[in-house]
Amino acid sequence: MRLNNYPPCLKAHETLGTGPHRDPNSLTILHQDNVGGLQVFIDQQWHSILPNSHAFVVNIGDTFMVST
């Protein structure tokens, strides 16, 4: 298990987020703030996921996909 915390950036306009990637683990559980930026790649297109501070986003990672 790994926990990541991305603190607020004082100069958001100068910040680069994580580039396109796949989650190599089994599950990713994400609690978003109101900044946004999460996208998913479906049908050869990137789709933005609107932040909801009252919910968790659960992604199935590559390890889980291989085992099913």
C-alpha cells in the first residue's frame, strides 16, 4: 500500500501535474479536492472527471485488470 499527498501549490499556474499514465497497482482510491485535473482515457479520448469532495474515485489498476 502506498499513500500520496499532493499539497496545494502557491503558484498553480507554474505547476505541472502528473503526465498521462496507467496505475500499475490493483486499486487506486482517490479523494479529490476542488482543483480538479483527473482525467480518464476511454474510447481513445481523455474525459475530465469533475471533483466531488463528498465522494471517492476508485480506479481499477493494471494488476486487477490482468487477473480478471
